[in-house]
Amino acid sequence: MALAQRLDLRQAQTLVMTPQLQQAIKLLQLSNIELSDFVDREIEQNPLLERDGGPAEAGLEFGGSEGGAGGEAGGGEGSSGGPGEGGLNGWEEQAPPPPSDGRTRDTVEMTSSDTMATGAEAPLDTNFENDYADDRFSDGTDGSSDVYGQWNERGGRGGFEDDERDLEATLTGQKSLRDHLTEQLKIDLPAHGDQLIGLALIDMLDEAGWLPGLDIPQLAAQLGCTAERVERVLAACQRFDPPGIFARSLKECLAIQLREKNRLDPAMAALLDNLELLAARNLQAIMKVCGVDAEDVADMVAEIRKLNPKPAVAFDHTPAQLVTPDILMRAAPGGGWLIDLNPDTLPRVLVNHRYFTRVSGAARNKAEKEYISERFQSANWLVKSLHQRATTILKVAGEIVRQQDAFFIHGVSHLKPLILRDIAEAIGMHESTVSRVTTNKFMATPRGVFELKYFFTSAIQGADGQASHSAEAVRHRIKTLIDAEKPEDVLSDDKLVEILRAEGIDIARRTVAKYREAMKIPSSVQRRRAKMSRM
């Protein structure tokens, strides 16, 4: 048989991941903050895209009883749907009427209930050794310019770069820890060299006000001074307010505060040297190493509890970043639940057709026409992708509400075991799509704000071999039992296993121990010691 080259024409179907499809998949897993940043970048790059701030709403209504009955697409005139058990029925694609102003509908308007689609569709680099000669670290003043201005010019935090100060920004501002310590530094350490060392130490403080991992010889070499001088400045800084600041460890932090109160006696020093015994509630060992009786130990422990292991927490408070939910859920007046997309998290983007018509008609050559056409297609694809993302999120959230209906009515003890495959099969999507949708998405419910991933828990076999229980519900039950235990009857892991099996939950002792440790609950021995010490 002779070998020869030839050309064959064959027809085959393949799935090609185009850049547009990759973009649509990427948009699914973005959080609302990441999505807003992405849209901002696209608007900067595409002159045909613009934002629109008009009001719009999107939502679904899920009516029914506890078991999660049927749902209907609720909202506008063009919505459709009828009740049906266990699923979202009656979804039909509607042709949205064009807006009266002649523009294209934006992404939020496209997710309204009358237009919902179907399911088929810079480091600090300061060389102190060169910038500040050894005479800067003389004990007297050298008549140079203000050391704080020099520090700020070389990359230190704080201060103003020019003389224009925003008075309104400082009227209600809370004093920072750095400002508080700098004021004391100016008074207690008048030498400029000492102040430079103090400023370096201030900038090394962590959120608790500690200096973990402080290498004094390395800092001295960087600043071009002796290690003894750094030690002396550090000792002076440790007398600053708040007490316990500039400590290098928990022991030193507590010792500074006790010394401030004149309570650092030999017995207390011995207790600080054996803090691990205090953490283990080993009172007998503490009495032995400190040479005191039980009453003295109780007094010493009470004094330590009054101390602040994190002296910097009263300063530089960063407001807690509140989670903005992507889905809003509330009870329907006639029973069931109402599910809405949060319009605040949906970028309102539209394509400016009028501008496209004007610039396309003014194109002078082929390159300009191709660029305008590519930008127009990209803009349309982005709007479509954002609409598809919002629709998919709403579908997944709606199915989660159906599946976990008992949780929203009765609480965490009724949380059902749920995996991605259950949702994917119910709504006709792939597991990977459901996984992307539930990543960094939050839903505001009558029981609080939850990440969508929270509702997916593994199953624990029931004692009867049939019923299964959610792992999260079992953890909640274990915590409830431990919170209700009495000092004279602390529940061991084995006892917890017996109680849970009596309630129909077949669970191993090692699983109970794993759940308990994950919730940061001490062992039964440690809990007994802690409860007895409070009596």
C-alpha cells in the first residue's frame, strides 16, 4: 500500500472558547466590587459604553408552603409563569419594548421581571546611614530642620506634602495611634536622633501595638547608631500611653502594664513566665511555680484579665467593611419568599447608539470602520454578558431558597445537606457554572446575610440509615449542647456522640472532635477547669 499525502474535507462540531465566552464565564465569579471595577475599565476603553443611573428593579416571587412550592416570575406586565411544585415554571422569553427615548436598555432594565431570559439561553527604601550622619544621633540638638518633616519627605507615614491643609478633613477625625505616640515622643525624647529611632519603632508597630520579630542590631545598623541606643529609646517608648505599647511579646505587654500598676511582684513574674499553664487552667501547677495558695492565684488571674493584651485597639479603628448583598430576600405577603437582585450591585451600562451612528458615518478609512465595529460588538457583548450573569445569579439563588426553605423558616437546625450537583440538575446548568455563581455572592435573608456557599454542606448519615443531616446543623447542635452544659456535668466527646446518636445522627467521635476544634471550643478537661475557676 503506497503512502501519499492528500487533502480531506470533514465536518465536525467542536466547542471553541472565544474571548467573548471567556469574558462571560469570568464575569460570573466576580464579586460586585470586582465587577464594578471591571465595568469601569471597560467604559474607559470603549467610547460606545456609558453608565445610566435610572431606577430599575428585578425580582422573582416564590409562593408556597414550607416545603418550597412553586414560583412565578413576578414584576411587570410582560412577566409570565404559573405555580408549580418544587420548581420555577412558566419562564418564557419576552421581547422587551424599546425605550421611548430611543436608547438601548441597560443591564439592570434587562434583568427586570418582564425581560428575564429562559434557562436555555511602593516599598520604603530609606538609607538612614547616608541621609543622616552620626552627628544626627548626638544627644543634643543640632539646629537642623524639623525631624518629622525630614522623615515624611523620605517616605514615612503622616504629615502633609504641602502647606494646603484640608481643615474640614481634620475637624471630626479621630486621633491616630501614630499621632498620639508622636506627641509623646517629642516631649520625652527631645534629641533628634532619638526621635528618628522612635519614629522608626512607631512605623514598625503591628495592629495590636506590638513589635513582633524586632531585630535591634539590624535596626541599629539601618539607622547608623548603636544597638544600646535603640534599646534605650525602646525602653522609653514602652513607658508611653497606652500601657503595654511597644511590647515584643504577650509576656512583655502584660509585664509593662503590671509594672505601671506596681503589681509586678515575684509571684506575678513567675506566672507571666508560665502563661501556658494559665491557658491550660492548670491551677495546681500555677500554685506550685508561683509559691502561692489558690486564693492568691485567683486574685492574680483576676488582675491579668483586667489588662489589655492589644493596647493599640483603641486607636486607628478601621470601620468594618459591610457586605453588600447581591440578592435581597424577604417574606411574601401571601406566604413564600420574594427574591430580588440588588440594583445597587448591578452596573447600569448601556450602548450609545446615537454616538455609534455619528462616528461610524464619519469614518474615513477601513481601519477606523473596523475599530468602530469591533468596539460596538464588544459593547453589545458586555451588556449581554452582564444581563446573562444577573439572570444566572437569580436562578441559582431562587433554587437555593427552594431547597433550603426549612432553614429560613425554622433555623440552622433544619439546614439540608446540599451539593452543587443538586442545584445544577434542578436548573439545567453545569456544576462549574453554579460554583462560579456562588463564589463571592451574598444574599440578605430574614435570618441574616449569608454567602451562597454557606448553604452547601456535606451530609451526615442518620442513625436509621436513611435520613441524612447537614454538617452545619450538626455543628450547631454540638455547640448548643456544650453551651448548655453545667460545670459539674461537662460533656466529653464520647458523651456528645451518645446524645447525637440518640437524636438520630450517626457520627464518629473523631468527627465530633474535629467539629469542636473548628469552632474553637476547648476540650472537656479545659472547659471543666475554666468553669470551676469561675465558681
